[in-house]
Amino acid sequence: MTTETQSLAPVPEQNSVPVSLRRKLRLGEGLLEAILFVVGFLTIFVTVSIVVVLGDQALLFFNDPQVGFREFFLTTQWQPSIGQFGIWALVSATLTTSAIAMLVALPLGLSSAIYLSEYASPRARSVLKPILEVLAGIPTVVYGYFALLFVTPLLRNLIGTENLGVYNMLSAGVVMGIMILPLIASMSEDALSAVPNSLREAAYAMGATPFEASIQVIVPAALSGIGAAIIVGLSRAVGETMIVAVASGATSKFTFNPLEAAETMTAHIARISGGDLSYNTIDYNSLFAIALVLFVVTLALNLFSQWIVSRFREQYE
Amino acid sequence: MQTETPQYAIETRNLSIFYGPFEAVKDVDLKIEKGKITAIIGPSGCGKSTLLRAFNRMNDFVPTSHVNGEILMHGINLYSKEIDPVEVRRRIGMVFQKPNPFPKSIYENIAWGARINGFKGNMDELVEQSLRGAALWDEVKDKLKESAYALSGGQQQRLCIARTIAIQPEIILMDEPASALDPISTLRIEELMQELKQNYTIIIVTHNMQQAARVSDFTAMMMLFGETRSGTVIEYDKTDIIFTRPGDKRTEDYVTGRFG
Amino acid sequence: MAKDLYPNKDDLQKFVDARYRTAWVWQTVFLSALLIAILALSALILNVVDGAFGYVVYEFKKDPALVSEKPIDDLNQTELIALLKDNLSRGAYNKLNNEKVMETRSEGELYGLVIERIIQVKTLKTYPLFESLFNRAAIEAEVAEKFPGARLEFRSWLTPDFLTTPMSSRAEFAGVRTALFGTLWMVSIAISFALPVGIGAAIYLQEYASKKSLMNKIIQTNINNLAGVPSIVYGMLGLAIFVRAFEALTSGALFGVTDSNGRTILSAGLTMGILVLPLVIINAQEAIKAVPDSIRQAAYGVGATRWQTVWSHVLPNALPGILTGSILAMSRAVGETAPLIIVGASTFISVDPSGPFSKFTALPIQIYQWTARAQSEFHAIAAAAIIVLLVLLLTLNATAILLRNRFQRRY
Ligand SMILES: Nc1ncnc2c1ncn2[C@@H]1O[C@H](COP(=O)(O)OP(=O)(O)OP(=O)(O)O)[C@@H](O)[C@H]1O
Ligand SMILES: [Mg+2]
């Protein structure tokens, strides 16, 4: 340690850095950085755990003599009680409900985003955006209640109770669409707002109407962000559990008919694991195989959306 | 309705432009001559852009802005109720300070404006004519399908001019069109303006005194004044008069670089 | 150039009009999308309110007027106990007394017991609010015809008692007290894990890591991906790791707790903590990013170390943003249901959780369970519980917004 006087007037030493400038070993600093790194690295560990846990149990499942890899991925009956494990029975319901959800959320979400970013006055936006945020903040189990006790009766009134049961994929899909709508709207709106004003001005200075400017110039320029929003929305739909668990029925069935009841991958996991399930049974392990498929699909979708954003990011220069 | 005043492309009467309560431009009376180049000069923040953007109602997009007084084209007030701003912008094109081509191909950049405005002729011909008009044809004729962003800044700016002349406006507004460009590109734009003047009236805002002196026939000098710090036109005359024997001391100081 | 290739005087007006019409039609379409979203939100809220209040048709096993001389509403504690003793079998009475000594029970609790065990109310039918309000005559006619002798009463299923009574297998007597405590415990554990870890990770990524190193790109991508993993997958992770692999820890066996398995509040809290972790990190990163570089440079300029800079300048400035983000993460944890189902929140439990090693239930779990029941009185308490949940979330979010507005800095 240098004393007060020394540090005020450092003695120049020849061929060496003056003492007061020499790199100090700051143990505390190094330790803190190390801790922070470990903490940051923990997130990688979470992902690894997910892969290991799901993979490990799924492997137990596939190693069981009762099931085959091919049977799992290629057949369409899921009845664990008689040893049938064809995941397509569950995938079909996931696809159907997600497709309906996208059919609802895509046009509504995009339109909302365009309205908010291209038409709404700042005041209107300050009222309308929070409404979407409220919609986004409602827990999905509440949407489940809404699906079962409002949308389903409504749809049954419209379509006829003989055509539509109490549990059906249509109602679950529609409500899931309403749930995803704010997500798609807000991500798309971000993308649209990121389009520089100079492009808007260019379009208007050419005599474009607001509609021509937004649809033919602004939306194409924001397409990568909008694409990412759509894919993230889809991934959310695929992974959504509570709405389908409540409203789309508890029987696994290979069908793409939205009027029927069928169980999605997520709803099946929730129902089976919610009951009294003993560990290390084939039923138990099968849930991890389903969860693994779910994880891989949603991961692929998320990576895809990130890739779209980085690959097609507009430079606007 | 006013009677037609054929030698003027555009006329302002008692024009004031507000952003909210702030009067950015106050009491401007200008008569812009047809087929000539008029330069607007003045210190930063004196309302040049504001005035220019008022001519083709681009200020409509600033929700707080509003206009008092009149801007007349063919004797018609562009701000009267029944006037369609979209059509105004078609008749009065604009080139911006920073080149802002659409993120589309070179060809589409020109074709788009023509298409939305109901162009019925041969599109290929129009694209070629416009690019030739903007002195860009030879440089891009082999890459019309490529993105406009692949062009240099100067080329992009000429593309923006090309797409403006493609919709055949009567007046072209230019807000510091060369300020983001190098001297050679600037020169080309200036030459281009001289050619365009045969067919169009041009109003240009510029900070470059030499440029104003070189290209323009008339010059309007703007300046902030008064308590409210509003901008107004303090002198408007033939360019050579403004630059050689201006009537206003402030103009003289400004154009000779002795200003504040 | 030929000017007449553009629409001229005559068809110009028509042409422009047509374009405007298109523009107007589409603007209306865009706006209606938003209106539909608003409509859906209103429908959802009205639907819940509609379910939580309304007429109820009761049937009594014993007429309350005949049970005692005084109206039972006026009985005091000792009279209520006497009444219970008289009307219940000895075995049933002793069982109740063993659960909780009669004399220590409040008047309200005893009154509930009288209604439940002696009067034995049974709900025959419930009516939604709007029907109750606007169609009273029809309801009365229906009750008179179909349920002669039954009592028709307007009931708010959401009452102060609903908040303070524990679970019950009878909808008429059920409350969310147990579930509220479960949610509170679970969220506290989740946040005390996710907050320090999440903020630490965010500090590392924003302030220490070089933006270009491969490791950090991997960590960053990984966090973004974790934010998109379905919540049910986190549930499976929690089931395999916390409930099973670390059962000794999460059941409390290591600490001498014996009567529990791994399906405890601790397991659920940790699972939820991992679930909201990416959310906390991303929000904290945004808040830290918003602190302008000039502040950091000023600190370095006077000779501060990196940690000193972070601790005294970056964090204080980022704190409101971090807090706001954390509250949003909290509200996510409050509303998540699927992972709790997987890690085994109990659906029927009527004692308050006593610590991290307790079995538990949570508000969204109750809503799920009650919604899934067939009887309409359970739908009514599901609606009441939803109102409780939404009010809780609203409070959290309002706090976040207040915090943001109060402490937001403009640089
Ligand atoms: N959108 C707007 N909202 C509010 N005030 C504005 C807006 N645009 C410009 N102003 C104000 O109007 C005044 C004139 O601005 P303007 O851009 O017209 O100046 P200018 O002469 O073009 O300056 P420069 O030479 O720097 O481009 C300035 O005081 C500016 O702050
Ligand atoms: Mg300007």
C-alpha cells in the first residue's frame, strides 16, 4: 500500500510502471464476476436439465418392450390401458386447436396492430393498448372457464346442440385465439412501429392513401417481425394447456374435426399427471415422451422465429 | 374562388403554421413562379421544412399542427375543406433530405407510385423515362430488379427524384436533397434540377449558399423574429439580387456568412 | 411525357373516390378487429360476474325455523354448541371436536356447521346474475313449479367469508383461504429464487459479458428460448427433479419433517421460480440497457471499478424497471396453473399451509377444479374465485404501473 504522500507525488521508478499504476489484484471484483457468471450460466443448466430429464424418462419409455419408436410416431391410437401409444391421436388435436386459434388470432391480431400503429391517434392508442395488455395478462385457466361456460354454450346455440358437444375443439381453439391475439398484435405493432417514418413519408408524398401506404409499404417492410410474431403465437398455441384441458374434452381421439372432442398433448399430460399416478410406470414415462415432443416442437418454432428476425432484419438504408 | 394567376405555380397568403400553440411560421406571403427554381434559405429551426411540408400537406401527419391563411394552387386553396390531401401530394411531389427509397426493387420503387395513382400506360416505358429523367438510367438499367438499397446514397436520391417525376407532379419540393451526399453526387442532382425545370416548378430548401446561388432563380430568405421566435420570410427576390445587393441587412449578413 | 396516361379530370374523381372507399373499408376492418378484442374482454369479465352472483334455489333437510326456538341467526356461541350437541350423533360431534375444539371455534364457524350438518342445505339450482336481475318473474314461476317447498334466495358467492373460509367439499361452504395462502407461499418462494438469480444473470449479460463472445450469444439465445418453453414442460421438469430426485429436500425429510412427500409448496415454488426466471432476466436486461452509457463512463472516469459502477450507478437507476419487471413475473406465477397440476398441488386440502414442506393448493388450481365440476354451484364459486384472482393480478399490475410512472427517469 502506498501512503498518502507517496501517492500524491509518486517516485518515478526506472523501467517499471509507477507503483500506483500497477494492475491491482481485486479479489472481490473477480469473485463477484465469477458469481455473476455462474448465475448467468445457470440458465444453460436449466435447458440442459429439461433435455436430460425429458430425454432420460422418454428413453425409459421407448425401451419398454410394449412400445416401439415407430408405433409412437406413426400410429394414431392412444390408449395406454391397452398398450397403444400412437402420438398422432394427441397431435391431431393439438394441430386442430392451434389451427383454429391461428385462424382467429392472425387476422384480428394483425388488423389490431395495423390500426394501432398506422391509424390510431396517440390518445386512442393510450386507451387501446392497455386493453390488449389486460387481455394478455389474464391467466389461461380463466380463459378455460370462459371457453367452457360462455363460448361453448354460445356456439352450441349457433350450431345446434346436436352438432356440438359440451367439450369440443372449436370452442377451445377460438378462445385460445383470443388469448394469443394480444401477443401477435403487440409483437406486430412493435415491428410496424420500427419501420422508419421516412418510408411512411415517402409513400404519402407519392399520393398514397393511408391504406395503400400501410398495406403496400409499411407491412411489407415489417414482414420479418410480423412473421416472427406469428410463429411465436403458434408456439404459444401448441404449448397452451389450461384452455384445452378445460374445454376440449378428455378423450384422446385421432380427428381433425373441430366439432368433436379430443385431447391435445398438453391436456393429456395435465389430466394424467393430475390424477394419482405411480412413478416408473409406462403411463408415467409416456408423459415425458409427449413433453419431449412438445419441447422440441416449440423450441424449433422459437428458434425459427428468431432466425427470421435476424436473417430478414430490414436495414432501411 | 380566386381568379387564375397563370404565372404562379403556388401562392401563399397570410400563411401561419402552428405546432400546438407554437407558431412555427408566421405571415408568409410568397408567389412561387412557374417553371423556375425557388430556393428557401435561412438559419436552422426557422421553419423552412415546416413551410415546405405545408405545400403538399405533409404536416397533416403531425397531429398537433394546423394552418392559418391560404396556400393557393391554380387559385384554389389547398387547405379548404373539399380538397383531397392525397391528390395534393400527387400534384406536388416531394424529395426528402435523407434518401428514402422503398425496400423494394428499383423498378418497383417507380412503378408503385404510378400504379396506386392509376397509371394506364406502359409501365416499362414509364420506368425507363423516369430513370432517364433523373439521369440514373445508364447506371441501373441492368439491375432494375435489384433492391434499391443496393444503390449508393446519391443514386438512391436520384431514384427518389425519378419516382417523384414518374407520377408527373406539377411541383417538386426538395428538402435539403443533397445534404447527405458527396460533392459529385450533389453536382449531379444540381444538373438534374436544371433539366427538370423545363417541365416542373421546383422549390428547394438548402443550407448551402453556393448551391442556392448556383441553381435557383428566386430565393426566399427566412428568419426567426419576435417574442414567439416564429419564422417568416424576410426577403424574397431574384436570386442574383439576394446574393449581390439584398435589401435587408440580415440577409446580407446571412448570405455572406457573417451571421451570428 | 404523356399526362393523359393518368386518370384525367372526368375519371379522376371516380378513381380517387374508389381508392378512398377501399381505404375506408379497410380502416373499418382494422378497427373492428380491435373492437372484437375489446368485446371478447368485456364478454369474459361479464361472464365471470354473471356467474358469481344470482338467485339460488335451496332445499333444507330440516326447516331452520323448527331447529330451535330462537332464530338460529341470533344464537350465540354456547347456544350454537348446544344445538350441535343435541342434533349430531355423538361420534360425529366428537370427530368435529377432535379436529378443532368446539369452544375455540368462532361464532361464524359454528353457524356454518349448523347450516351444513343440521339444516343440511342443498343447492338445487343456481341462476346467473343477468337472468336473476331481468327475469325474476320467470325464475319464481319455475321454482314454484319444479321445486315446491324450496327456498329462493339471491346470493353473492363472493363474500368476505369466501376469502376467509377454508376449502370444503360443499360449494355452499367453500372458500379460498387455503388456496390464497398456498398461492402466497408459492409465489414468495418462486420470487426469492428468481429475483436474485435473474438480476444477477442480467447484470452479468449486460455489464460484464462481452457482447461478441460465443458463450454469451449462447446464453442469450438460451434465455430467449426458455421464455418460450411451454409452462407444462417446466411442470414436468419440476416433477422429475424437485418432486422426485430431490424428494428428501423438498419433502422436508432432511429437516425432520416426516409426513410429507415431494409434492410440497417448496417443489411448486422452485418450479415456478425457474419458469419465471427468463422473464425476470429479460425484463431486468431491458431496465439495465435503458441506463445511458454516459452514467457508466462518468463513474469509470472518476476511477470506479466495474462493480462499484454497477452497484452505485447502474442498479439504482435500473431499479424501478427491474421491480416493475419482477412484479409482472410475479403475476405470471400467480396465474400459472399447468405446472402446479403437474407437480401435484392437492385439489382438496382444508388446512392452511404451515411452511414450505406443506401440501398445498393454489387459487388457479381451485378455479380449474371447480370449473371442471358438473354442478352449477361449483361454477359459481369458480367465478367468485376468478374475481379474487383477477383483483389480485390487477393490484399487482397497478402497483407495477405506479412504480413505473413514479420512478421512471427520462435521461
Ligand atoms: N413535428 C413537430 N412538432 C413540434 N414542433 C416542431 C415539429 N417539427 C418542427 N417543429 C418546430 O418548428 C420549428 C421549425 O422547424 P423546421 O424543421 O421547420 O426548421 P428548419 O428551418 O427546417 O430547420 P433545419 O434547417 O434545421 O432543418 C422548430 O422550432 C421546430 O422545433
Ligand atoms: Mg429542415
